Amino acid sequence: MADLEMASAIPVPRRALGWFLAIEVLCLAGFSIFLWLGDQASALIFLVGPLQILAFALLARTDYWLLLYFATLLPATALELLPYGYAHVVFYAGTLGLLLFLRMTRFVAAKESSRSGRLAAVEHMPLAILATWIVLAGANAVLRGWVSWYLLHYTMVALEVLLVVWFFAVIPQSLRQVRILVYAMAGSYAVVCGLLPFLVTRVAGGFLGKTLETPYAVVNLNVLATHVGVFAAVGIGAALDAKRILGRFVLSVAVVMLLAVLLFTKSRGAWLGFGFAFLYILVRTRSFGFLLLAGIAVLGLLSVDVLRIGFLARVEQTSAQDPSLWGRFLLWQYAWDIFKGNWFFGVGMENFRYVKHLYGFPWPASFGIAYNTNSLPLEFLVDLGVVGLASFLWLNVSTFLRLDRLARMPAVRGKRLAMGLNAGIIVYATHGLLDCVIWQHGAFMLLGVLLGLAMCVHRLGCPGGFQENANP
């Protein structure tokens, strides 16, 4: 009773109470308005607004916790588990904006400046050039009258992805913190894979269809394959890097779950990418035991009828008469023709979808506008021109080569984690040659996380990096 009386006697600041009530009224008003308009996703944002603000207030005590929050929640985008409006307005813009604010105020206050990571010139320059060219390409497209929702939206998303690269590269202060981020994402992806059988209501297009219907969204299997294929490769490196048997076992289970979903997606590009990634890890580890365990796991997965039949049917479908291949040829031809007339600035981020119809693309706009170039390097070439593609390749190739140099050093910290991240880059790049999935915001953000973590491991694994036992 005395404690209750003491608690009730603590004065509540009137200004703080006033701001809280004002925000609460605003959130309830927004919820009511959007619910009346029939926009349930926006109404949900306003309803959970106070809780989200409270979560941000708790997480903002350190930028690392915000980064961990971002990494843990990102795998949910693989199955479109986050409402579209929430993902873009609150999750991406809110989290990245708060991280940017924290780092700017830390710089002004000169707090913990010695503990902040720094990008090398070979990492900083392509990021700066790419960000500049994304803006210039968008401005050029606006001046030429090529304004579309895709241009405005993906220009903002691309800039957010570059912020993701930077944050994941400079915020972690130890390899232990990097491992926690990877473990959190692996666990989240395992949960997503476990939910898949309970959420899918139908595979659109039959057994070999490429989309899943759920009660709340339509999921593209090529996008899902990018998510699970990339992190299956990263998870293998993390499992080899883990020092405890329990950690290796848990990560191995997560990898097997991701591989099962990868087979289920029937994505040949992701399969090919994972095959190259597996060969890369095998060459770098030179371990017969790893090859044996991997072979047993694959044979075990293929012993499941639905996975084996889907795999064999998809392999048999691969031929010169494959209609998807001819569709890609048509898109590539138009992308090349448009690039030749816009080789310097390009047509704007993801704006090929809109511009190709102005150049006489034969499919109706109502149907064909959903298709980008279906090739990641070609998409950057036509969207951002030669400078944009060069900076994008510089960013990816230099990151891969620097991390591979670290992975080849004997007795270096984080060596096998570096192998896994490089293997993930291989999966993304190989799949990207035949399918450009950056139109899906989660897959685009995953590329930023992958490159950022790769830069971070290189920074921390080199001599002079932060101590491994630093607390997160």
C-alpha cells in the first residue's frame, strides 16, 4: 500500500501528458477516417501507432538495437507479412530516419565517435556516386515527361537501400554483433518458412505456378526464392563459423528449412545461384565432411515426393522453347534499344516499366507495365545509364573481392562468416542475371543488408578492428 501511495504521488509532467494525449487522439482519428474509407492497412498503422512510437523510444537508446529490430523484421517481407503502407512508411522510412537522426546527433555531440565505423574509399565512393546518379536519373526523367509512380517510389526505395548498406556496414562494433544480426535473420526466415504451409491457400497456375495466394497477399515465388536462397547460403557460412554445437545445430536446421522452401519455389535462377554459392563455400573450406553432410541433406529433401517431382518437372521444362525465355528476350531487346538512346542518365529507377510502352512495346500497358527488364545488371543499365551500372558493379564486385581476400587468409576472425556472406552475394548476383526482383521492396532491402554486413565483416576481421568480445 505504501508503494502504491508513493507511486500515485509521483507527479506526471503536464507537457508530456499533453503530447501523449494529442498523439493518441491523432492516431484514433486517423484510424477512424481510414477505416471509414475502407483502407484497412492505413487504419492499422494509426491503430498501432502509439505502440510503434513506444517501441522506437525503447530501441532508440542505441542504434544497434534499431539495426537488430530491422534485421529481425525484414524476413517477414518474404511472404508479404507486413502491410504495404506500414512497411514503407513506418518500418523503412521510420527506422532508417531514426537511425540517421541518431547518428547525426551523435556526430554533433561528439559522443562515442571513436567507436563509430568508417567506410573505406573503395566502399564510400560507389555509394556516393550511385546515390547521386539515382537522383539525377530521376530528375532527368521528370524533365523529359517520363513521370510515373514507379519512378518516384523506387527512387526513394533505392536511396533507402543505400542507407541500409551504410548502417549495416558502420554500426556493428564487433563480429559478435554481426553474428547476432545474422542469427536473428536466420531465425526469422526459419519462422517464415515454418508458417508457409499454414498460410498458402492456393498455388496459382497449378503445380508449376509461380505465385502463391494467401488470405492477405499474392507472393511471387521468384522473390521468395531470392530471400531463402540468399540466406540459406549465408546460414551455411554462419553454421560453419559457430563455435558451439547447439548453435551449429540450430543454424543447420534453419538452413535445411530454407533449402526445402527453395526447392518448392521452382526457381531455376535461384537454384543455379545456390549451386555456384555451394561450390564457392566448398572450394574455400576444402572440407570433405561438409560435402558429405550437404549431400545427405539434399538427398533427404529430394526424397520428399512434392519437392522431387517439382524439381524434376522444372528441369524438364528448361529448353530453347521455354516461353519464359522468349519473353525475357523481348524485354532485353527493348531494354537495349531504350538504353542506346539514354545511355548517360538512363530513364530513372525502375522506370523502364513505364517508358518501354512509349517506345512501342507490343504488350498492352495494363498487362506489360508489371515487367521490368528481368535482369539486374540490365535494369541498372537502362534505368541509370553507364555511370549508374558502373557504380553498382563497383560496389558489388569490390565488396565481394575484398571479403574473399579476407576469407582466404589463414586464422583470421570471421573467416567462415565472410564465406557465407560472399556466397549470399553469389546467389543474388546469379539469380539477378535472369530475374530482377528489386521491384519487391524486401528483396531490394535484403541486397542492402547483405552488402552492408559484408563490408562490416571485412572491416572488423582485418587487423585493428574492434574487439570480438565487445558487448552489443
